[in-house]
Amino acid sequence: MSNIIRFLLISIMALSILALLIVYFQSYIPEFHMAKALPLAIVAGLSTIAVAIYEKKK
């Protein structure tokens, strides 16, 4: 069960970071892409914190 949780946390983190990078490399214009980039940045940051906490508990 713990391997499934670890895999889910890492996959969520990787997908959110990849999506954030895709948004930034689409000729990023802050006024237009902020609606996409801000939620992705929040998800990427929180998932990174979740992975760090989970790995520290192990």
C-alpha cells in the first residue's frame, strides 16, 4: 500500500511540473497564462511538500 501512495504522490508531482513547464514554454505572456500557471504552481509546490513529508516519515 505504501508503494502505491508513493507512486501516486510522485506521479502527481511530475505531471504538475511537466504541465507547468509546458505553460511557460508556450511563449509565456503573464497576463494571458497566469490563470493556467498559478494553479499549476500551487499544485506542484504542494505535491513537492507532500512527497518530502512522506519520504521523511519513511
